Amino acid sequence: MGTREYDEEGIIDGESWNSISSRGWDDAGWWTPGTYRVEILINGVKFAEGWFTINDERSSGSQLVTANLDLESLRFFESGKLATGERQYSTSFPQRTTCFVNFEITMRNRLHRQKSEMRAKTCNLKFDFFKPDGGLMWGNQRGFCIVFDKDRHVYAEGCGWREPGWWTPGTYRVVILIDEVKFTEGSFTITGSKGRSNSNGG
């Protein structure tokens, strides 16, 4: 490994002066990700400045996905073990009849109908359910394919019990991340008197 410097200058048409200067390394991978500033002085007097950015490949993919998705809605609905049939959306569910509480997230794609070299990307969709006392109730993550020529993407999942009556009354919070970047969060409430309860859903 070694640093490399490159300089070139010349006169164009006897009027314009062109100078090229660069700094770097013989091998790739040595730049620290971030934004760099270049300042140009002539005879000690500042003449111009500019910026360029070195991207971190570990995070550029997630930044691309989240930067081009807008939240359209985050809604909740109750279901049995399988979320079938017409969904009745609410943020309040009675403890004595509720089995599973599901979230449904709808995302709008800004790249819809725009030319893009990337047709699709599988991202990591992570979601955590937090209990009324703030402790983690349940969390999971899935691979989710974002197709960039689709206008909307919808995803739904939830947690609970096969039989009703096990939810502890109170307000629950759901946090959703895409490739470890927080995308949105929402809450729902289980109403009713405290009866039998279990701290974990499945």
C-alpha cells in the first residue's frame, strides 16, 4: 500500500488554465467513508472549494432503500392464527376476544416509473412489539423484496395467542426497521379488565 499523488496542468487556447490534482492510494479500500472538502488557493488567496463523498458500502444499500420509500400507512387489525378474510382496522382491541394483533405497513416507492439500474433489492424488515411496561414482547425479521418499478409495497405480520384472553390490557408499541434503519413506529391498545395474562406472544 502507498499513497499516490497526480498532478497535471496546461493552457487551453492561450486563455484558460486547466489543472488536475488528485490524492489517494495504490489499492482500493483505504478511504474513510464521509464527506471531504477540497480548498483551492492561488497565491495564498482562497479561489474555490468543493466537496465529494466516499460511501460506506455496508450502509449505502439501506440508505438507498429507505431514502426512496415513503410511509403511506401503518394500521393494525385483529385475526386468528392466519390473517384471512376482510381486515377490520383499529388501534383498540378488547382483551376478552383478541387473539392475534397484526400490523399492516404500506410503503410508497419514489422510484416508481423512473429509470433505475437497480430493478429490485431484498432488504431486512425487522419489527419489535413492546409491552405496556416498555419491555420487549416479541420481535422478528424477514427478507423483503423491494421492486423498484412497483408503486406500493404492503407487508403484514403480528403476534398473539391461538385463544383470546391472554393479552394484558395497556398500550403496546411496534417499531419497524428496514436494514437496521428505523422506518416508522405505531401503537395499539388492549382494553378490558386484567384477567389471565402471559408476558410472551407467539
